[in-house]
Amino acid sequence: MAELSVDTGAVRTFATAQDGVAADIAAQGGLDTVSHVAAMTPVFGLIGADFLASFAVAELLHDRDINALSGRFAQLGQAAFGSAATYDATDAEHAAGLNQAAGQIGIQA
């Protein structure tokens, strides 16, 4: 059996960092497409309507992708927090079993 040593504090630090990255990315989302198109309408006029429509779609898709990327980093952080908790719980469970077995050794002697 291979030895496994996990620094759950480091895993939690990683998880916190991923949550921070998710928040930073999410802060870049929420683009105000309506006001952007409204500001450009006088410049492009009717001739640029097709461009403005394409721009609006591109900006909406970009915003969707920003939110999706933020969500992926948030999921990564949550998974890391869950892994750290599982490692700690497993460690505590095995330690309790060993302590119980060690206590039985003294009784049998």
C-alpha cells in the first residue's frame, strides 16, 4: 500500500484561491449590452444595424462565457474544500479505530 499524506490546510488554501479567482472573473461579467449598443447607435446609424446586432450577440456570448468560466473555478474551489473535509474525516475515523484497538490491547493483557 502506498503512503498518502495530504496537507488539508494547503488544499483549503488552494480552494480559497479558486474561490477568489471565480469572484474576480465574475466581476468582469455583467456587461451592459443595451447601453453599449445604445451608445454606438448614433455612430453607426441604420447602415451599421447589422454590425450592432452582431456586436450585441457577441457581447452576450462573451458575458455568458465569463459566467461559465467563473462557475468552473467556483466548482473547483468547492470540490477542493470537500476533498479536504473528506481527508480530515477519514483521518479522524481511522484514528478513532486505532485508538479503540489500542485501548483493547491494554484490557486483554
